[in-house]
Amino acid sequence: MRRLVHILLMLCPLGLAAQTMVAPCTDWLASVEESTQRIVLTWTPSADTAALGYHICTGMPCLDYDTVFGRTNARYTCQDHLATETHTYRLHVFDSARNVSSLTPSFGPVVLEATMDPCASTLSASWTAYVGMPEGVREYRLLGCFDPSAPPHRYDTLYSGPLLSCTLPVPDTTRRLWLKVETLGGGSDTLLRSESNRVALERMSPDSSGYGEVAGMDYDSLHFCNRITFTPGGDSVTERYTLWCSTDGGGWLPLAMLEPPLSTYMDAEVNPYDSLRCYRLSCLDPCGKNERYGATHCLTLPPPVHPAAYIPNTLLAGDPANGTFLPVLPGQWGTPYDLYIYNRSGLQVFHSDNPSVGWTPQSSVPQGVYTYILRCRFNDNRIKTFRGTVLLLK
């Protein structure tokens, strides 16, 4: 039957066939169906009881597209036209006597395009003008959903106005969003709504495996320092880490910035009278935003060592065990630390500000008595100065 109607329409020019005009359809509309993202044409059925169906053509000039039979039918889904393509349509009513109505003006849905840089804080959107909205377009609305877990049909109004493009801010926490354009138009009695295609945008989001974690800790009771080791994140994260610490249940404070592939940090800011020190790592995503934190790891500190000083008075040059002048200072903590060595003439021959570096005389240093001055802080927060002599034997 459809083929017969097509043949009759081609054999009989519209001007000759329309002996009796058929009442046309009204309020024609092109939209995009939300669930299928297909172009859908709708119209108000013809009031003519003799109407047999509707013929649809597309393009310019308007070429045959399809025929819908049944006077009360008022919907057609385009199976081979994409919602992201620009298309126009026209349609007329025909009856069994090959009479036809006048063609509707061209009409077609809005096509939306939107872009967002993976690290940008804004998005750019533009859309085509609605073609042939009866009695004109009242308003375009850009609708979007910032909640990635929400169904696609849940939208909030982001923008409305007569323009066909806009730039909008996007919250830093947004990872995925949906957009579409809603067109409002029609007469004062009947408000028509048409929707564009839907566009999904993604912002860069790192995998949680890209974040480092504290792997282990141990406490150096001699030098009052914590050694923190951690496992760096995957290749997706190249930003540096922040090492945070909390003492005895207090607030978190940044301790150090750590850049991969560094995997060990010595925390020399430990107070000997602290009882608990906790650590965690944080890292920004590849966009430098959205800081995330790793697991918390805590270390219980032992009671502080009683301050003392054991200073050698004799050196044996070249001896592996007794050839270095290095005071043993249980309870030494923090700064200052300064060790000076002087010869009999009062000339300085050695200085160290590192408690682990002592004086190992070179072979050219003569045998004799040397003077030392040691100034250091202990874990009771007192600074002490020690003076004495050491005998160098060769």
C-alpha cells in the first residue's frame, strides 16, 4: 500500500492532484529522544476525516523520505539520521483520492556541540538554531547534569537566552557531565519543547592506584628521627607528594614535599617527649587539583634517652676502631651541633655540624695533643658545651 501511494504521488503532480485540499497538520516538531538519541518528528494530526496518512520528505529540495499511514498517527522516528547531523524535514497530509495538503515549512532539531579541556575549569558549548519552530523560538536552554551517578534525564538549567553559544564554569569536583539544549517555542496557547542531542564530557580523573602510600616506619632512638618509607604511585601520577604528620592526636601539618622516585624521608623534627607521631601522603591529580589522601600510619615513640656525653681522649691514627674522634651523645637532639678541633697553636683543623661525622686525622697531621669544643642540644632542650683535649698517637 505504501508503494502504491508513492507511485500515485509521483505520477500525479501536486498541483493536479490537489483538486480538494486536505486539511494540513499543525504544530510540527523535530526533537531527539532521550533514551535512543534518535531524531523524532511529531505533529498534530490532520482534522480532515478523509486523511489517509502523512508523507515526509527531507533536505532542500525536499526528497522523499518515508510515509506514515493512519490519520491519527502523529509520530515518526528517523532510523538512519543521526542526532549529531543537521537535517530538515517537511510533511503533508494525503487522502485516498490523492488529494494532499500544503507542505509544512522546513523544520529540524537543534544540534549541540560541547568541548572541555581535561584540566579546564570551563566548558564551551554551541548549537544550531532551531529550524522552523512554529511562531518562532522563545528561548534556548542549555541543560546539564553534574552528577555522574544520576540518570541522564536528570538535568539542571545552566544557561538560557537568545544566544547560540556560551562558556560555563565547571566545579573542580566534576568528573563527568551531560549536556543538551532545550528549545521553547510555539504560540501563546501551546508551548512546544524540543530537545537536542545529548553530549557527554569527561574530565581527566586519575586512577586511585596512582597515589602513593606509606609503606613502613622505624625510629632511630639515638638521633631521635623517624625513617618513613613509602611506595610511589603509578605512571599516571607525576606530581609530587605531600607528607603530612600529626603529633599526639593533634592536627595534620605538612612536613615535606616528596618527588618521585624518592621513597624515603628522615623526619628529624621528632620531639623526644612526643608519644605518638602519625603520617600520611597526599597527591594532587594530574590537573593539579582534587587532593586525595592515603592511609594513616602511626608510630609510638619510646621514652626519651637520658642525656649523656661519652668523649674519647685518645686517638690511634689509622686504627679502624679508634682512629676517629666522634663523641657518643645519647639524648642529643636537633640543632645546634658543632664540633671544633684545634692544634696547639690555636688553629682550627676540623669542624662538623653533623653528629654522625667525626674527625679522622690525615696522615700529614702530626702526633700530639689537640683541643676540642663541642656544643650541642639534648632532648631535655638544654644546650651544653664540652671542652677538653684528645691525644693523637701514631
